[in-house]
Amino acid sequence: MKFTALIAVIQDKDEEEAIKVAKEAGAGSVTIIHGRNIGLKEKKVFFGLTLEENVSVLLFILPRRLSVQVMKTLRKTFDLDDPENSGITFTFPLSHVAGLDTDELHKFEDNIKITL
């Protein structure tokens, strides 16, 4: 089975909804990293405090076929094609993977059997 890493960077407020939507699309476990988004535009300053946008980085390891489905779902749900949204999602292939939960592997295998 070939695996892909799916990375989704979304606003902190959308984190739980993004995980729910991704799991409904077939994703399993997720690693969450919290950070700040620093774009090209100058940040707003309010009483000397810089207002930065907090984001969540969601990392999924998925079978290649499933990653496209999950990515499309996230893209549509959070309207990531709108330039006003600060979210992004992308994938990259993985050549070697170790440490995946065996229950999750069985789930992926069952999903592949169902779609064939």
C-alpha cells in the first residue's frame, strides 16, 4: 500500500470541525501542531500587541487514494480556494512508513476493498 502525507493548515477555530470532516471522509488518526500564520501583509497592532492569526496544522498519513478524497472534502468544506481564507492543504508521497497502528491499517485495507 502506498502512503501519502496530507497536511492541512486551517484556522484554530476550525480545528475540531476539520478533524470531524476528515474522519467522515475516511481519515484515521491525526497529529496536530499549533502555530501562527505570518503572511505578506503587515500585521495589525492594537495597543502595542501584534494580532497574529493562530492556526492548526493537521498531519494525516493516508493511503494515496484516500488522501485525495480527504483533501477534496477539506478544500470544499473550508472553501480553501477563496483567497480571503488563510487555509491551505497539500500532499506529498511517502516512500517509507513505520509505526502505523495495525487497527488503522486494517481500516484502510477494508476501505480499499469496499471501493473496489
